[in-house]
Amino acid sequence: MATPERAAVDKRRTILDAAVRVFARQGFHTCRVSDIADEAGVAYGLVYHYFNAKEEILDTLFLERWDVMLAAIAEADASQRTARDKLYAIAEFIIDSYRHDPNLMKVIIVEVTRAANTFGRTHLAKIREAYQQISGIVARAQADGSFRKEITPEFAALAFYGCIEQVLSGWIFELEPAGPGQLERAKTLIVETICGGLEG
Amino acid sequence: MATPERAAVDKRRTILDAAVRVFARQGFHTCRVSDIADEAGVAYGLVYHYFNAKEEILDTLFLERWDVMLAAIAEADASQRTARDKLYAIAEFIIDSYRHDPNLMKVIIVEVTRAANTFGRTHLAKIREAYQQISGIVARAQADGSFRKEITPEFAALAFYGCIEQVLSGWIFELEPAGPGQLERAKTLIVETICGGLEG
Amino acid sequence: MATPERAAVDKRRTILDAAVRVFARQGFHTCRVSDIADEAGVAYGLVYHYFNAKEEILDTLFLERWDVMLAAIAEADASQRTARDKLYAIAEFIIDSYRHDPNLMKVIIVEVTRAANTFGRTHLAKIREAYQQISGIVARAQADGSFRKEITPEFAALAFYGCIEQVLSGWIFELEPAGPGQLERAKTLIVETICGGLEG
Amino acid sequence: MATPERAAVDKRRTILDAAVRVFARQGFHTCRVSDIADEAGVAYGLVYHYFNAKEEILDTLFLERWDVMLAAIAEADASQRTARDKLYAIAEFIIDSYRHDPNLMKVIIVEVTRAANTFGRTHLAKIREAYQQISGIVARAQADGSFRKEITPEFAALAFYGCIEQVLSGWIFELEPAGPGQLERAKTLIVETICGGLEG
DNA sequence: CATGAATGAGACTTCATTCAT
DNA sequence: TATGAATGAAGTCTCATTCAT
């Protein structure tokens, strides 16, 4: 019988999906485990059947998504595109992720990558992997002459990723409008700014 | 006698300074009010003599510093420098602030400007003021032809400030070394990247 | 299985009953929630599982009992007795309530009906219902000529209820002995005094 | 120089008067010492110059007034009036006290005489003195035949005083209108009810 | 006499987690 | 797998009281 197992897996998924909405709405620290259970429509004891602790839910959400992103960056890097196009592919992937599930991206950014004290500290190594992959792209672009050498690859990676995250933050904070047009346009603007510079 | 008044003011300052260290070390949510009192060497209740709530301490720290920064940005903008030099002055001010009191900058960034849910939400208007001032610098540079018009001023401000904050985060997270040389060099790199671009 | 539901209901009841003893012994303001939990033999948090706040426990106790009393007054009023006998039935009900659970009556009188500032204010409407029902009895007795018209029904209700409450207070304060004989005799004395007067 | 002493006495009086207003408005348990000081327009340290504790303020207010009342009752009792007129004089004194300073009477009733747990317990002996004096009046009236003997003097005193207090409570709770006419009329109604009875 | 800064014990309440059913 | 009653540690905030000036 595959049904019970399926059901079990689905309940776990239901809880994770509910957690995304609750974390996005109330924040990790401010919400209660029972809020997640309520949102998922299950008893809150069940949350502890699938996860050992409240933190494990957030960890799971982060790692699930971050690994997909690392794979996307690796794939972009492995392609035969120019460095500029690789960076575009990365920006595109992240922004499309936001379009597809803004709550999830909000949670990952607000509660993990921008939370240096708590979860950011835990997942530092994972986060660093992304920077390093981007650094590699820049370094190779410097080696083949398409990027200039004055700016270190590590710094470039920081600047590129920081720019993306700030743009997403603008949408999350509702500082900037986040319609489909703005999302699409942002992909170009990010690459244009970081690669071409404001002085053009 | 001015002494009593001075003493009172100083105790309040002592508590604020202690809070900076405690917030930086343990995080706002993780620390207890008694940790702040202990760090300041005062009785528990005195914290509540000067502040109505734990949150008010963080609010105070943020507003104190952010207003200084807004003034610095305004001053840079009012000067006769080129847009690039104005942006350099802003990066310089922020990085020098970090050098002078890394804990305070850590607290402001981690607990306020990067905390979309809690305090960031509260101080959105103040944070936005900084972006708008920077936008203005870019817009005027576009008008006089020194910056190209493809990138909107709002986006440029986001990218510039995001780049700075990400660099500071790298130091705060200890992803990147933060010696005096690195701090000094970062000022140039930030402006070089945002204004000149990776492709130079 | 009805057992779990029963158990749950019983725990709530256990807490309410313990609260009566604690409130009676220490007073609402002076006791701690942990005193109630200790008296009930349950964990601290369970009190908050069943009640949102300490006040809600007292509210519950008051409303539970007051509604029973209002029903008893209504029943007395609906009967075919004389006004004097109706008043006797009311005095009887209240004094029997005291005999059955002196702690509960003490709590209701001391902490609610005689506490104009805090809980009395909250439950004013409920308290007033009792006066109004008694007023009605008097008014009808005046209409049929069994009571004289010089004393307004509202005033009569106040006097009658005040007399009962003062007698109970005497027992609660231990100003007067409260043996079974005294309780029984008080029923007659109250009605005798209010209906017949001291001058007889 | 008598002035400083006068000033000192006045400050103490100012604090007591302010306490009456604050206790009446917020209740003894709910108000803070600083509320009293604010109302009096003095620093709250000064309250502790004149009184050893918050409770002492209430004790003082109660004893000051209760002693005046005991004297009034004694005076009524000592006169050559009928028992009915003596009771009228007592009711008159208490109601006139309420008219003159409703806040003070509210505080004494709500916080002391009707608070069996806290202050009532402390001042039981003083409160009992009033009942006993009234009992004496009734007992002598029974001896001279003007009151019937079925109702014990102790019970009669309780009923009489309870009736008065309930009427005042009605005004305090704002259950009944408390205009000058109502106050005046209540004096008669109280005596009429207790002495003559509802059945007249 | 007068001030109000300073103290610190203690209260209520929250909520992550466990566990019996 | 599923429930939600039960636990209790921990945290924020209050406020009566003290005391240096």
C-alpha cells in the first residue's frame, strides 16, 4: 500500500508549506508552533512527529531551496555562456524563484541569509558556497580578459549577490513595486549595473 | 550642581552602550533585559527607569545612529564633488562608522535594516530616506551626463546601498577578513564596482 | 471513549475549585497563579491552558454562580407565593449557597459584588439584573396592596439585598457566629426585618 | 516661625487629599505611589517622608474618618431622641459625609469596610465598634418597648448599616442616581424601611 | 523638607516540547 | 499516524521602597 506513505509524505509537505506562509507573515521568532499547525490544519503534536524542533522546520526549508539554487548556479557556470550571461542566469533563477514563491524567498532571506546571529551562523558554510561559485565565475572571466582585474572576485561576488538580495528586500519590504515587469527588468538592471557600472 | 544631571544622563548612556555589546553578542531576541543590566553594571529596574521596553532601547540606538548617517549623506550630497566622489564619501562614512564601533553597526544592520519583519518594518520610513537621498545623487548625475540613464536612480541606490551592506555583512559574519587595509580598500572597491562595473 | 473528555473537563473543574479556596484564603490580588496551580495539583501552565488570564478564572466563578442565583430568583418570582415568601425564598437560596460553599460565596461577595473598582465594574450589568428582579417582586406587591408604596421598589431591592450581603459579610469577617442555627435563623430575621421592620 | 511647620502639615494633607482622589479613581491596588505623588504635585519620595508605606495612607484616611463617625454615632446615642430619630441621625451623618466628600466615602467603603481580606481584616475592631454602638441603641429601644424583641440587636445593627452601605454603593457604582434630592430622600427611606418595614 | 535615581523581588504570561491515549 | 492535554522554564515588566544629594 503506497497510500499511507504518500499521506505521510503529504502531511509533512503540508506542514512545511504552512510554515512558509506563517514564517513569512509573522516571522520565525514571533510565530508559535501552534500557528504553523493551525495553518496546516493539523494538531500541533504532529509537527513534532515530523520535525524534532521548530528550528528544524526552518532549516529544512532553507536547505531544500538553497541546494536547488546551488545546483542552478553550478549549471550556469558549467554552460558555455559568457560571464555576463552566467550572472544573468543566476539573477534570473533567483528572481524567478521569488516570482514563483515570494513567501519562501522572503523567509530564506529574512530569517536565514540576513540573520547573522541565529540561522545565518548555522548555515554559513552553505551560504559561502554560493559566493565561492560566483567568485569562480568572476575569476575565470578575469583570466580570459572579459572582466577587469582591479576588483577581487570575492568582492565582486559579494557585490553581485548583495545587489540581488537588496532588490528582493526592496520587494519584500514593499519599498519598490514588484509587478511582473519590474521583476523581469530587474534581471537586466542587476547585470547591467554590476557588469557595466553606473557610468556605463 | 550639574553633577546629578550628568550622572543621570551617563547612566542612560551606560545602558545604551551595554545594550550595543549585548545585542551584538547575543542578538536582540536571544538576550534578556537582565543581560543588559548586568553588562551595564546597574540594577534590573533601572533599565525600565530610562526605557519603557526592551524594544525602545534598540529603537533608540538605531535612530541615534541613523540620523547621524542621514546627516552625513545630506552633507555629501550638498558638497561640490562629483557623483562618484559623493558615493565614495557615503561609503567612507559607513565603513568608518563600522571601524569606529563595529558592534553598533552590526546591531543596526542585523537587527534593524535587515530585519524585515520586526524592526525593519517599524523604521521603514527612516530607512527609505537614505535610499531617496542616494537616488537623488544618481538622478542629478544622470541629468548632468556623468551617469548613464539606462539604470533608474532608485535601482542604483538599492544596488549601491546593498553592496555596502553586503560587504559589512561579510565582515560581521566573518566571511571576509576585516583588517584596516580591507576596510580602506573596500571604500574604493564599492565605488569602483558600482560606478565602473566589473567589465570596467 | 468518553474518558479523555471527562478528564479534561475535570481538570478545568479542579482548577476552578482550587481557585475558590485560594481566592477565599488569600484574596484575588494577593494570591499568585502558581498558588492556584499548587492547590489544584497541576502544572503552572495548565491554568493558562484552560483560562487566558487570572481574571478569567474569577470571572468564570462569578458568572457560573450568579447565573444560578438569577435563575433561583426568577423561579421564586414565578411561583404563586406571597411577596414575603418570595423574598424568603431568595434569602434562603443565598444563605444555603453560603452553607454549601462558603468559600465560593466569600469570593463572589468580597472580590466581585463588593469590589466597585475592579470586577464589580465589569459585572455591573449582571449584578443589576438581580436588583431589578427583586424590584419587580416589590413593585407587584405594592400593586396588590401587600407592600406599602412609600418605599420605592428600587430602594427596597437595595435594602433587601444589602441586608443579606451584610449578614453574609458578618459571617465571612467572623464578626458573627455562623453555625447552622444562625444561618437558618438569619433567613427569617432578614425577611422579618425588611418586611416587618424593627418596630414590628 | 510657625510657617514651616504649617507648610509641612499642609504637604501631608495635600498628599492625603490626593490619595483620596487617586484611590477613588483607580482603586488602592491598581494605583501606584507615584500616581498619588503626581496628583499631589510632589515627588514621590516625599510620600515616604510622611508615611511609612502605601498602606499607611489608606489606614490614615480610614481612621481619621471612622473616628469622626464613631463620635457622631455616640453623640446621636447620647441625645434624648427616640431610637428611630437616633438611627435617622446616623444615616444623616453618613449620607451627608458622602455628599461632602463622595470620593472619601467611596474609598472607605470599597477599600476598607467591604474588603474583608485586606484592610477590612485590619480594621475589624474599629468597624465592630460602630455595629456595637448601633446594637446598643436597638437594645435600649427594645428595653423601653419602642422596638420589638424578635430581632436581635446585633442583627438589627447589621441590617441597618448594611442598608446604608448598599445605598451608598448604589451611588458609587452609579447604579442609582445620586442627586441632592435622592440623597435627602434616602435618609428617610432607610429609616422607614428598617424601622417600619416594607409591609408598613 | 524635598527630589527622583536606583534597587530588586516578584508577578503574570508565553510557548517549545513531551507524552499518554 | 494523530491528538491536544500537560509541563515548567524563562522572560518581560511593575512598582513599593530606599537612599544619596
